[in-house]
Amino acid sequence: MKRRTFLKKSGLAAAGSAAFPTLLPSGRLFAASGRRSSEHVVMVAFAGGVRLQESYLRRYVDDSQGEPYAGNIMYNMLSGEAPIAKIVYGTGVGGINPIPAILPQSIESIGTTFAEVSALSAGHFGGMNSLVQGAVPGGQGLKQRPLQPTIFEYLRRHGGYKATDTWFVGNGIGGSLPLLNHSEHPNYGAEYAGNFFAPLVTFTGAGESAFVDAQVYHPENELEPLRRMKTFLDQQFAADGSGGFGGGLNNTDEEKEQIKAFMKLMYQKVDNGTVNIPPVTDNRDTGTVGFACEVLSEFKPAFTMVNLGGVDACHSNFSSYLSALHRADHAVGHLWDHIQSIPGMAGNTTLILTPECGRNLQPNNILDENDWRAYDHSDENSMRIFTMMAGPTVPQGLTVGGEDNPVGMVTDTMMTVCDLLGVMPEVQNAGYVHPGTDSLFNRI
Amino acid sequence: MSRYTPWPSSLMLACLLLIGGSCTTEPEVHYGLQPLELASSTADKDRVKTIDQWISILHADLFGTALGSAELFDIKQAFQSVGDQEVARESLVASFMQNPDVQLPALESMLTNPDNFVEEAYVRFLVRYPTQAERTWMRNYIQNTPTVTPELVYSSFALSTEYLHY
């Protein structure tokens, strides 16, 4: 019913604009055939293997360590009271001071939550690939680009989005993350890739040493002659067209200059301590989200994917996992709060977040400083995740499915983005997504 | 009884004398580099440099010194953190150009003897001499564009597609 009402409303709006073809930045004459219902979508890969028990089910240490203390430690995303004892996830010595909530209302209360969703992989690599490809990475090597097209390529090829309209902000360069911004698929590829930064490397690590001194050239006096001479040299060279060890992403010259100017600005902001980081920034996820906020402010992308991974500390330290989960929620709260402050994105941005995988039902044998056991991810419980979304066209306060009543798959998140940004028919027709993958709006 | 029969001491002495007597003076050997004829065209450059090769060669061409392995590792990490490798290359070249140790010809040298400047740039970066057409175009462009500097010319060579190949 809600879906039908939404389609009716948005269909009327789309009818007017569809009558006149527009030359899109990609050179396409016609826009995608789907109905775009959101100007911007931010997708969060949350956050490195999250057990349903400590997240959506809000059981804190009650369903993991045999301690009778349940509670919600993700109160920017979820509604419900925090645990009353055994607090280890906050700041200060032993983490006894919970971080105050940023959002006045939880994402759960202003959006739709799919309480239990089925993952297709119990690992990070498979899960991340499911999120970007809408498919499982069968036959894909660890240091290989996706075999099937990614969300970035679908959006750019079928939706006509320019390169700086699609961004992937990663929390590092491990786990083949930098390879996920485009596939090797012959019909898609780098020409339709999303832009990528691993900002903690680009702006505060090795990247700062390598790039910080780069001068931004004057467009007419310096850049123009440089380009002119480069063009002449390239014309003389009978190249194979590969563009070398790493080609461009089809950013226009103007987009490339904007990216370089943005990099320069980030180095200045890092020096001045003015990056828009969350109030508590003491791990990689919170830092990454700070730079993601900067990307959103600068480029106002149609689609941004942000990857968090701090909770994977759970392999060896359950207390650190709880701490990272609390911070991932804090980071998401900051992200959503910041989006509402960006002219052009406030009020017309949809946030969707999904863990790439869950974690095991049973712990391993590693004890942390609180004598709590750690959890890996490999069993059936690792296939239990959740998805949340909020935005102008998302039903508010709605919960779909429940514990042991899974609705939807991890790949639905990618298709939902396609749905929101108007390319779902083309993606479905392309036929590369996992069977049964659908927009979550169709599952409500 | 032993399986081995010891050599008579006189025979061993004879052998030692024979070996000692055969020693001759070590011939004097000199190692060096033969002058290599530079190619005059781009036809043979059909292989793409790896990221390691491009960064290392760029550093050698701009600074005249080899890049340390730790620095190379860091720069590679920086490249991996940026999706658009063209942006990464342009940023690295622009950053190197601000390094006080970069070996750039003086502006006066370029303006007073553009032919020589152009030839040196081709040899340094592209390991070949320019064709007459290339020499003429470059000379004219340098002479007719007041804002061109050695930094911009060298940057264009370092970012050229040919420089990505060998």
C-alpha cells in the first residue's frame, strides 16, 4: 500500500520531466527508465561483522557472556534504553562513560528497519562484494576487481551520473577495498567507476607525505599549457589505450581539478584540526566518517558508500567490539546529522545501512580484560544481519520481519539504492545480480 | 686393509709444484657502460610500467637519485588510497616539483636554447630523441607561450602516456 502510494506520487512528478530528453553528463540522451525518488543516497557498510544479538536485538552482554545485562548501545540508530551495568563501551578509563546521543530521534524511529536480513557470505570480502555488486563474488580472487558490475557502474552507465556523483569512502586500503569501485566486466569497468578515497591514508598517512605539497596550478596560466603539451605528447605516442598501470575513472578535467583542490583543502583542515569529525573520534571509523562528511559537503554526490570496520576487533576482544559498535553508531549519528546541515542534501537524502556479515553464535576461546569471550564469523549466525533506512520516501517507524523471521537479503541494499536513484529496471534487465534480489521497498 | 691407498709423498709434491707453477698474472679487467643508441621513435614501447617502476623512474628522472624502498612503499600506499590514478599521478608529480631537490633547468636556459632544452627533456623522460616535428612543435610552443616553465614542461612529460610505457 505504502509502496503504491509512493509510486503514484513520484510517478506524477517524473512524468513531467520524462517528456523532454536531456543530454546527460555521460553523453546519454535519455535518463534511466526508473523513477528517481531520492536526490542523494548514502549507504553505510556497517561495520565489519556485527552480531544481531548486540545490535538490533539490543542484548548487550546478555546473549554473549552470560551476564544478565541487556540494553541498547546504538542509540543513534536504535530506540531503547542503554544497559544499566557493565558499561565498557564509552570513553575514559575502562570505557565507563557512554558517548551522548547525537540525534534527537533514532534512525529506527524515523525510518524503516528490516529486523533480520539474510547475508550471503559469512566473511568481509564476500559481504562487501554483495553490497557493491548485488551478487556473490563467485570465482573472484582476493586481489581482483569484482567480476560483476558494481553499484557505481550501474549508476553511471544507466543513470548518467558523472564520476564525482558517485563516491566510495573506505576505512583503509586492506581487504581489496580500493578495488571495489569498479569491476572488470567488459560492458562496464573503469569508465563508469566511482571515485574512491581511503581518507585516513590519503589525508593523514602515506598520502599526506606523497601529495601534501602538490601545487594546484592556475587554470589558464599553468594548467592549460601543461595539458596542451601533454595532449601533444600523447598524440605522438601510439599507445594501446590502456592508460598505464592505473587509468582514470573518466573524471572530466574539471572534476579532477575539483578533487585535487579538495585534497589540498583536506591537508589544510588536517593541519588546522578543522575536519568535520564526530565529537568523539578515537578510532578509524569515526575518523573515516569525518572525511566522508567532507566529501558530502564538497561534492554533494548522488551516491556515497561509506565503509566502517572497527567492530571486527571482536575476533580477539569483545570489549573492544562493544566500544567500536558504540562508535560506529556515534559515527552514523554524526553522518546523518551532518547531512541535514548540507544545503541541497538536507531533506532529500536517503540513508541505508547494512552490515556486510554477522558473527558467530558461539564464542572462541580468547578472553579480554573483562574475561569476556571473543567471536569470529563463520557460522549460520553470521548470516543474520539487519538493514535500516531513513529518508524522505521511507516509511517512518516501520519494522519489517523480526528475529528468526528474516525478510530480504544483503544484496537488496544495492538494489534499493538503484531503485532510489532510478536505475533499477536497467540493473534488473542486465541480469548480473543474485537471484531474488529486490528493492527493499518491494518487501515492505 | 684400507680401501684407499695413500698417494706417495713425492707424487703429491709434484702436483703442488705443477699447480703453483701454472699460476699467471690476473688480467686487468675494466667494467663500464657502452654508449647506447637512443631510439628515435616510440614504436618499441609496447609494455606498461608497473606502479613501482613508474614511481621509481620518475623519482630518478626528477631528482637524479634512487628512491628508497620505504618511500616507495609509502607512495604506493598513497596511490592505493586514491581511486583515480590519474589524479594520484598528477598530485605526486606536482608534489615532487615543489621539492627543493628537484633537478629542473633554469627558465633562462629553456628560453635561450629551447632546442637543447627540448632534446634533453625527451632524452631524460622518454629515452629517445624528438623527431623534427616534435622538436619544432615544442620549440614553437615554448617560445609562443609566456607562462610555460621548465616545471610545466617536465610535468607534461612525466604525465604523458608514453612515459607510462617502456
